[in-house]
Amino acid sequence: MDLELDTAVAEDHGGDSAGDGRSARAALVGRWRSPLVTRVVRYALGSVIASLVSLVTFVLVYGVIGGLSPRQSSIAASLTGMVPAYFLNRNWAWGRRGRSHFLKEVLPYLAASVLGLVAAMWSVDTVSSHVKAWTDDKTLQVTLVAAAYVGTYASLWVLKFLFFNVLFARPHRHADADAPARQVS
């Protein structure tokens, strides 16, 4: 898993467990500082940052500039958000360091992200095809289509966390980016 994160959390607690006479409050704080909770919080914060990048991109290209269709805007926004999301997830939430392994990390991450992109395209297409019948207000139309975009990614958030937890937490046997370099004699 995340050795640096696990070690830091254990050091914060002095290696004690909840059964060693610590108060109930200290035990609760200890659980909240567990590696899994820390990883979920970091993943959530990284998702918020990437989502804001995507949402601003979507609103700009669909609502403000208006040069792209809802589907094209969804693609542009998703691609823009993928870059910070990858690095925030891999490096910060899961504590991976070194070069990324293309086949074992980058490609599966892209596959999961493209599936999210396809789902977002479908949702914005569906909403945008009906929104003009619901209201003539352009601001409300953009808001409803943007809500469909964000709602799609929000609904996929837990599934992607579980997938990334497997993807980034497992050690890579060959060409491991995190392994120390071997000295050649």
C-alpha cells in the first residue's frame, strides 16, 4: 500500500493502538487519521480540484465562448481535468513516486477516465436535447447541462476510487517506478 503514509500515521500515534488506554476521543482521532481515511480525503480533495478545472473549462467553452456543442465541451472539459487528476491521485492520494508505468498505471487510468468521459458525454447530450424545451433562459440551460456533467462524475466517484486504490496501491514487479535502482557490478 502506501508505506510513507502508513509510517507517518503510525509515527503520529506513537505506534499505540486504541486498546492501550487511550481515551475514546483519541481512538476516534486515530481512526480518522488511518491510511485509508487519509487516502479517501486526499482523493476527494484532488477530485474537487480536478472537477473545478473541468467545470470551469466546460462553462467557458459551452456557456461563455459558446463555440462548442455540449458533447464537444464535455470532451474538452474531461480531457483538461484528467491531467491534474492523474497526478493528484497517483502522487498525493496514493503516494506513488518516480516514473509512471505506462501499461500498469497510465493506460488503465486513461481507460477509466475515457469511460467517465463517455458517460459524461451521454448525460450532457441527453440533458441538452431536452433543456431548451424546459426553459429559454440560456444561463439556466448551461447550469442544467453543467449539473448533468458534474453529476455524472460524482456518481462515478466511488467506483473510480476503488479502481484507483487497486491500480496505484499494488506494487509493480517489472520496471517498478517506485523501486530503488539496482547497482550493476
